[in-house]
Amino acid sequence: MGAFAYVAPTTVAEALGVLEEHASQGKRAQILAGGTDLLVQLQSVDRTPRTIVDIKKLEEANRVEVGADETFVGAAVASAVLNENEELKQRFPGLIEAADLIGSTQIQGRATIAGNLCNASPAGDTIPALIAIGAVCVIASESGNRELAVEDFVTGVGTNALQDGEFLVGLKIPNPPARTADAYLRFIPRTEMDIAVAGAGVALTLDDAGTCTAARVSIGAVAPTALLVTAAADALVGTSVDDDALAAAAAACSAAASPITDKRGTVEYRRKVVGVLCKRAAAIARDRAQA
Amino acid sequence: MSKVQVETRINGEGVEFLCEPQQTLLEVLRETLSRTGTKEGCATGDCGACSVLLDGRLVCSCLVLGVEAEGKEVTTIEGIAGNDGLHPIQQKFLERAALQCGICTPGLIVATKALLDKHKNPDEETIRYWLAGNLCRCTGYDKIIRAVQDAAEELAYEA
Ligand SMILES: Cc1cc2nc3c(=O)[nH]c(=O)nc-3n(C[C@H](O)[C@H](O)[C@H](O)COP(=O)(O)OP(=O)(O)OC[C@H]3O[C@@H](n4cnc5c(N)ncnc54)[C@H](O)[C@@H]3O)c2cc1C
Ligand code: FES
Ligand code: FES
């Protein structure tokens, strides 16, 4: 049965050592970031003993760097801290919008983007936003760091591509070209504190004439994992992101969705709403890119 | 089960305690340290009754492990009043009758403290969004919002 233990390593190597040791002995170790999913699960669905490996003391995981070539967001950085970073907000308003939707002020004081991604809920709000901006997971393992696009990271409901002994150190995001912007919208029946019925993240680039030259569209809560919808992006590229293009992108999102019916919404409703959200998010991204 | 020794500061005072690795800070505060001002409503991060400040940041103590308090500064409702009496936030909650059963009140006062530390003059929308994670089943919120507005005004006046 074993007992609970808690460790807070101060280096990535030390953290990997703990994970590796547990993996080789068939013992369970689990990463703790903000704990806003983990502690809820610990108190209800999964009480089995394990070693909790807190990554909040890792320098690398606390790093936020809005650099000249790329942006790095450490896996331990709370969304409230991201929200106070004006440079980051300016560069990726859609991502910060998504992080800002997670729970309450209290939850945002702890919750991380990486935790949202690793937890791999179909409705995780930051996942479509990360996919839209082309974010890449930086994964630490004993054999060195490996990288994986966010759209390939989540493998199913609650599952991800991490192997035993690996953890996510942070997310790397390529710098957006000039006249590029992102946006994220979700629909919930209330104004705060609820789980997305559907969500859509869009990033797009305009040229000097206002024609869209590149786009990425991702939708959430309408399939087991967030989806990258290339057909929706194709509908925007080459257009001025006018009403016709927005309608075509919306239709592509509705077609790509494979939602379920639950208490939050029916299949038909979710299909429709995800299209509307895509349309609205794309219009916001367009207006931001023009500004 | 092996307990872990934790050294922390609570309301400015050095505190040591022993806890199990999976115990929450809320459990430690209430059960080990008998500081029962911090309340438990849900234990799942939804209600905000357990709100405390951890190194000045507003969090739910039901979603923090006791061991995570090591080397940190924890501020609970017991640390809000000054030596010479109630904090203006507490005073305004009384004056505005912003509580009935009172279970939500410690969390709301700690959350309001965090709000007014950050935003000196919040508008109503800012207040409502900031406090959206503090549920109250009794008051209907309106009196709470008025109390927070009064406290903001008083604190701005004092400053
Ligand atoms: C009241 C409440 C409201 C919420 N509202 C929302 C919402 O609106 N939208 C939303 O999307 N979510 C919401 N959530 C869920 C949760 O807050 C988010 O998913 C949050 O981003 C999780 O991040 P964390 O740092 O707290 O993760 P943790 O709880 O620390 O970890 C989550 C999972 O990921 C694993 N993990 C974390 N970091 C790593 C890593 N670096 N490497 C490997 N594995 C890792 C953990 O082992 C665990 O299994 C809510 C939760 C609560 C309690
Ligand atoms: S007891 Fe912590 S949020 Fe309800
Ligand atoms: S006064 Fe009873 S819950 Fe708020």
C-alpha cells in the first residue's frame, strides 16, 4: 500500500531522479504544480498513497521569459502571475484571456497553464489557446529535454504523452510575426466559475492590405481532446476575414466537432455554439492584429 | 505514516507543526493549530470560505498542502484585525450587516483584504469578479458589495 510522501526538489535533475526511482520500483509519484486539480482529486476520486513531487521550487519551472526569439512560460507559474505580466499580455492576449477564465481569484493564485494541459480535461480552457499560438511542450527526461506540439500532447480524456519519469518543464511559444494576434472565447451558462460548454482559440496574421496570410484555429470541449481545425484556418487565409470567411470558418469548426450531450449542452447545441465562438474569436483576433 | 515537520509564519508569528504529506493547510490550521477562524465549506476550491493569503497571494487553503507552507507567510482571518481593534473591512461588514450565518465571512474579509491591497479604488464589476469565488448562501451579496465599497473608501481616506 505504501504511504504518502512529499518532496520539493530544487533542480530538474533531482526531480527526474525522484521520478525515475519511483518508476523503476513500480511506485507512484505525481507532479504537483498549483494543486487545483490534484488536491480536488486527492480528496475525492483518488486517495491512493503516492509521492507528491512539488515543482514550485524549480528555478526553470518558475521562469517567464518574453524573449527576442520566443517566449517561455515555466510550468509552475500561476495564472495570476501571468496575468500581471504586461509584456506577455500584449504578446498573447488570447492565452492570458484563457488563463484568466480558470476558476476564481483564489484558483488563479495557484493554477498553472501546464497543470491545465497535463490534467487534459476536454474542457481545459488554456489548451485551445495554446494550440492556436503554436505552443510547444518542453518535456524533461533523464535522456534530456524533448519537445512536442501542444496539439500532440493530449492523447485522450485525462491522458497525455508524458512517459514514466518525464515531466513538463514549461511551454515555449514562437514569437508572433508582425500584425499577428490571438483570442480565446468560451461559453458557459454563468458569468464566472463554470466549465466550458465549448471554447475556441484563434491566432491569425494579416498583411499590410489586411489580408490574412496565416491562421490557426483550435476548439475545446467539443471532442475528447482540443482539436486543431486546419479547415477553419484555411477558410480564413487569403481573405480579409470578412463575414463570408468567418461563416466558412464557423462551419468548419461545427463540422470538426464531435461533442457529447451532457447537462451542459446537447450535441446540436455544442456544434452550433463552437462555430459562433470561432467566428467571434477570429473577429477579435483580426481587430487586434489591425490595431 | 510519517509526519513532516513544517516551519512557517502565521499572521507574523513563527509557527512549527507536524502534518501528514497529504493534509491540507486548511486541516492543519483548524485541527492541528486550532485556528478555526478559517472555515471549510466545500474542500474542493469552490466556495472560498477557506481563503487565506500565502505570501500575500489569495488562495484556497483547502487546495494547498500543509507542507507547502514551509518557509512561507500565511495570513488568516485571525491576522486581519489590528491591535487597536477591528480592521476597517471588518467594521464595514458589521455596519452594512453584510453577514447572516457568518460562515462565508472570514473568507470574504480575507479576499477583500487581498483585493484592496491590489486595487485601491475598485469599481463594482471588479469587486464582483474578484469575489466570485466566495459563495454566500444568506445575504444575496448586495450588502457585501456595499461593505467592500465603504471599506475601500475608508481605506483610501486613511491612506
Ligand atoms: C473551483 C475551480 C474552478 C476551476 N475552473 C476551471 C476553468 O474554468 N477552466 C479550466 O480549464 N479549469 C478549471 N479548473 C481546473 C484547474 O484549476 C485547472 O485545470 C488548472 O489549470 C490546473 O493547474 P494546477 O497547476 O493547479 O495543476 P495541478 O493540480 O497541480 O496538476 C494537475 C494535473 O497535472 C499534473 N501536472 C501538473 N503539472 C505537471 C507538470 N509540469 N508535468 C507533469 N504533470 C503535471 C498533475 O500531476 C496533476 O495530475 C478549476 C478548478 C477549481 C478547483
Ligand atoms: S473550503 Fe476551500 S473553497 Fe470551499
Ligand atoms: S452569511 Fe451565511 S453564507 Fe454568507
